[in-house]
Amino acid sequence: FIYRRQSDSFICPEGEELKRRNFNKKRQQFEYMSSMKTCG
């Protein structure tokens, strides 16, 4: 996975973008998501 700072997103090995969706309070971290069909 490659982090893209300018868009605050990750690119998965399949070339699809994972966008920030949520902040997990328990883990104190952001969660990034994409379709399982493309990056699953």
C-alpha cells in the first residue's frame, strides 16, 4: 500500500484508492476503506 499525502488516501496493490472513512476511538486511528471487489 502506498500513502498519498496530498489526498490523504492509500493506493492498494490493485491500484485502487482507499479513502479515509472513520476514526476508531478505541484504537485511536483513522480507518481507510475501499470496495472489497477491487482491493479485497
